Amino acid sequence: MSDPNDLERLSALDKRIEQMKAAHTPPPPKAESHVMAQHAWRMVTELVAGLLIGLGIGYGLDALFGTRPLFLVVFILLGFAAGIRVMMRSAAEVQRQSEEEAVKPARDRGEKDRG
């Protein structure tokens, strides 16, 4: 039959194996369920901010010069264009970050294989 000493050695080995597995398992992913929604709200806010800034500048210049709808329309359109431009820049930044995060685990696996 089995020696009691062997059972102790086996249980100690099991504990060491579990400790090694725990040390090498990656941590669970963070709860990032609303990250994309946050990026979308950021882009919407940037667009609205551009429109409101254009509206304010246009209305102010129209009040100053007495040309009621001219500068208002021009600066609303410029604010819209600026908001779209900032939105596109933010989308490119999010795209770049997601690509870097996708490449990072593969790069880490390559370094572990060499080591």
C-alpha cells in the first residue's frame, strides 16, 4: 500500500503546483463594459462643444456688427467642422490604442517563449 510519507509528499507537491499555476495565470480582465460608451459620449461632447462655441462666436460677432444671421451661420458651420475633426482624431486615437492592446499579448508571449 501507500506509505503515509508518500501521501504527505504528494499533497505538498499538489500545493506547490497550485502555487506555480497561480503565479503564472494572468489576472482576470478588468470590467471594461462601458469603455466604448465612454468614448462615444466623449465624441458627442466634442461635437456639441464645437457647435456651441461656433454659435457663441457667430452670435457675438453678429451682435457686434449688426449682421444678424451671417456670422451665426458661418461660425456654426465652422464649429461643426471643427467638432467633426476633433471627433475623427479621437476615433483614430481609440483605434490606435485598441491595436496596441491587441499586439501587446502576442508580443509578451513571444518574449516568454524566448526566455
